[in-house]
Amino acid sequence: MKAGRPKDLEKRKRILEAAKSLFLECGYEGSTMNSIAQKADVTKLTVYNHFQDKATLFTAAIEDTCDHLINASPICLTPDSNFKQALQHTCRLSLDLANLPEAMKLDALLIKLASQHSPLTLQFYNASHGKLHALWENFFEQAMSLQFIRRDQPRNPTLLIVSLLMGLRHHEVLMGLRCVPDQSERLAIIEDSIDLFMYRYGSKT
């Protein structure tokens, strides 16, 4: 009964990898289910057996990329944790995700879809930005329960730290007016962001 399952999973993985590659190369509108099937070396029917349409496949590809990076180094705070180090780690993860070529291409697509009032905007946003925001909210819930930072609704410190990390600078990167920050620049961004964040949320001792 389970004999075909490993092969199905292997095909699904090939389809996702092909989709990621083509979406990056050709964009969402320039990629077709047929071209994805050819690149994955499967039939078009096999692609549809795993994903009902291109939007579903694109969403799965976004989620797979985000999950891979997020789950590679899960964040779990304990009373003995060095909170600032954990915050630095989460900031690095956020900046690394935001500056991936596929992430920037996705942001351009989201802006285009939003201007068209497409229902796909929210679907793709939740699969990418929504996952990152959920990671931050969970992190801050842990931090507040351990009294590393002042109590607030988790969404509020999330909005603050994401705004500090991205802001006008990242907007200019997306428009091609500024280069993608290198590692040294990202470290400087993180340090400045944490200093301002802790001014607002640092625990009173």
C-alpha cells in the first residue's frame, strides 16, 4: 500500500525545485505548468496530481523555501538564553530571507498583483511574509513570557523590528536604487535596529 509513496514524494520535490527555478528565471506569469513538468522530468498530469493549479504550486514553492530556512535553525528561548544573541540570530534570518533573489522577485510580483486587486496577493503574502511574521510573534511571545522584554501584543514588537530592519532602505533595494546589503552592512543594520528596539522594549531592571 505504501510502495509508491517515496516515489511520489521524490516527484513532488522535483516539481517544487523546478517551479522555484522557473519562477525565479521567468517570473510567475512567464512560467507554465507544462514548462515546470518538462524541467521536473514528469508529465503535466503528474504536476496536476500534486498541485491543482499554478497558484497552488507557487504558494507551495514559497512555503517550502521559507520553511527550509526557518526550520534550519529553530528558535527556542529558555531562562538561560542570551536574549540579545537570539534576537541577532532572528534578525539575520529575516534579512537573509528578505534579500534572497526569489524573495525580491516575489515582492515585485506582490506589488503588481496588489495593483490589479488580485486575490492571489493575500495568498502569496501569507505564504511568505506571513510565515516570517508568525516566526517573530512566536519569538516575542517566548521573550515576554521569560521577561526578557516588556509585555505587549506580539504583533506590536513584530511590526517595530520588521520596520527597523527593512524600512526605506529595503524599499530602495527593491526599486533597484540601492545594492543588496552585504554581510557587514547587514550586521550594522541589525545592531542599529536592536539598539532602537531595546530602547522601546528592553526590560526595566
